[in-house]
Amino acid sequence: MGRRLTACRNPWSKSDRDPTPIHLTREPAAVPTRVELCKADQVAAGTALRVEAGGVTVAVFNIEGQFYVTDDACTHGPGSLSEGFIDGDVVECNFHNGQFDIKTGEIVSPPCMIPVKTYPAMVEGGTVFIDVD
């Protein structure tokens, strides 16, 4: 004979005979908020700009005309990545000289142990935007 399905027991019940079913629901996915960061012409090629907008503080990088955005704070200490030294697509933190890949946020060189958060950058009408959850 096949298996019989029964109601799930309520785990908070003091009785093993409580057939109250447990219903699991998912929270609706958060809708990202588009945040305007700066005008593209404010960030010269090979440089970065610190921007505070939409509840985040980020570094906007211009690497050969392509824009990339990371959290501005180094994951190792109080350094500001927008004030760091940029070499190609690598930024060196101005505090302990740890290095991150600007495009991916991955660690290039210690003492950093945690990658930096990145945000996909969009340029529309000469303005740089990101979506923030």
C-alpha cells in the first residue's frame, strides 16, 4: 500500500497529538532601488570618486571608460578605496596597502582577507547609477 500523508505536528505544541499544520512562506524579494551616484564626467579615466548616496558609501572607478563601483571602505581597516592607488584594474588601499580587483572585488594581495562588495554600474544619460537592495 502507498504512503499516507498526514498533517505536520506543531513543534511548539505540548501535545504530540496536535495536528496543526506548519505553513512556511517566503518573504517577498526586495525590489532594488536605483541610486544616482554622479555624472560620468566627474570621474576621469584611471581615477575614483567617493560617493555617499542611497544609504551607501561607495567608490566609483573609471577604468578605461568603463565604470565600476565598490564599497568605499576597505574590508581590513579604516582605509578609503577611493583614495587608494589605482594600477590598471587593481586598487591598493591607502591604509595597509591591501589590494582588490576593482571589477570583481576579489582580494589581490593581503593583508585583506574579505573581498570588497561590488555593484553593477550603469551609465545612462551621462549619469552613473547602481541598484541597491
